[in-house]
Amino acid sequence: MAGFDLERFMRGKMGGHAGLLGIGYQDQGDGWVELALPYDAAQIGDPSRGIIASGPILTLMDMATSMSVWVKRGVFSPQATLDLRVDYLRPATPDRTVIGRGECIRVTRSIAFVRGQAHDGDPADPLAHVAGTFMVLDA
């Protein structure tokens, strides 16, 4: 990862939407990133069930897949989400942290292809699957 250290990047207080949601670094590897979205009552979409709304999970997965592109390319460079399809499989379990894992599966001259999943404790029982593309700019 010449020139880009994701763990160090995430170590500081995140600003913007991610900071408000409390999204934080979890782990990373060759072309993949895991981020954590802690359970917070402010993120509940259905108060009668205590379930996190879909918006924070979408933000988590957009960040995890986007950052997987940086890790795959080894550089922090501007990029834009072109498409991110989210298939919600089940609601998140109340009081559990949601883990989002994004993986960059291929980078061409101008497009990065990603996939990922979100779970709340068991990767074999995901909350959502995602697939998408990012427009990448020269580093």
C-alpha cells in the first residue's frame, strides 16, 4: 500500500456523515476493508423494533467499498460512486454493531468494480450484499 495507510487515515475523528454515524476502522487486507457501525438509538428507523435504518448501512457499505479501491490501488485518490446496488436480506439485530466488508475485485483505467456484505456478528448470515462501480481518477 505504497503511500496510503488506511488504518492511520481512519485513526483520527472522521468528519461528515461517517463521523456522525460513528463509523470506524475494523480491519483490512489485500483489496478489502472492514468498517464498523456501532449500534446507536439515533439510527433507529423503526422505534417499535429497535432496528437500524437502511441509510446508515448504505453509508457504511459505500465507505467500505470505496476504501477497498484505495487499498487495492495503494493510493488515496479522488473517486466517485457511479453505482452501488444494495440488496437487503434481513434487518439488523438491535444492540449489535454492523460490520461492513468491501472488496475491490478489479480496477481498469477508469472504473473500479466492488462487492461486499454487511453482517452483525456472523458473516454467514449477512444483512445485505452490495455490488457497484466507482469512477477512479489518476493518482
